[in-house]
Amino acid sequence: MPLHRIYTPPGLLSSEEKATISKELTKYYTQSGLPAFYVIVLFIDVEEDNIFVGGEKRNNFVRIVSQQLARTVPPERYQYNLDGLEAAWAPIFKPRGIDWEFHIEQHERGLWRINGFNPPPSRSEGEMIWARENRPVDLSDASS
């Protein structure tokens, strides 16, 4: 699960822009073999009176928190990962003068479940089945 929580002032992004960002993030992860349904993007409205940067109210600022469980990134790939994620929203934010900040949190894969299933190991046959089905499936009877 990469989970992306994108905090914005209400109405800053259109439905189409949100869909584009979500699709680009999903594409980034599926290119490395993750099932598309692992990618979750939540757009969270934060009232303008509740967004402050440097003590000043801001109505054109977006804060993004990305959590990664399905894959962890080694230090030598940090910049690649940051650039890859940022490419999903920068083409929308930059031309409009929207400022943003984001960070990535990496968590232990063993503390994650979907629909009661422990996800199959990374790049395993089980994960390929989940990717093909685009949903979690019970793999315990796959050999029957």
C-alpha cells in the first residue's frame, strides 16, 4: 500500500486534476509491478483558516504525506522515488503557482493487511496474481 494523503484548501484542485494525480501515482507504482489497488489517494480538504506556513495563512499550499508499505526504498533510491512521485502533481501545481511540501514514510510490511489477508511477498507469484486480479484474493487454496 502506498497511501497518499493530499491536504488542500477546498476547491483548490478540480475533480479532473485529482483524477490525473491519482492516475499518475498509480502508473508510477504499477510500472514497478505493484497491483493498482494497492495505491490509495485521499484528497483531504483543510479549511483555509486552518492552513498556516511560517505563521502566515496560505490558500495555495498543499501538504502531501506518502506512506509506503508494499515496498521500501533503499537510500540510494530516495531521490528517484521523490522525483517519481513529484512528477504526478508538479505539472499541475507549478503552472498554477501552488506551493507544496511532501515526505515519504516507510513502514514495516509485516504490520499491514488487506481484507484480512497478509499481502504476498514482493514480486512473488502471489503478488502477480493479486495484480492480475486487481484485488486481494485468498492464495491459501491456489495450489488445489
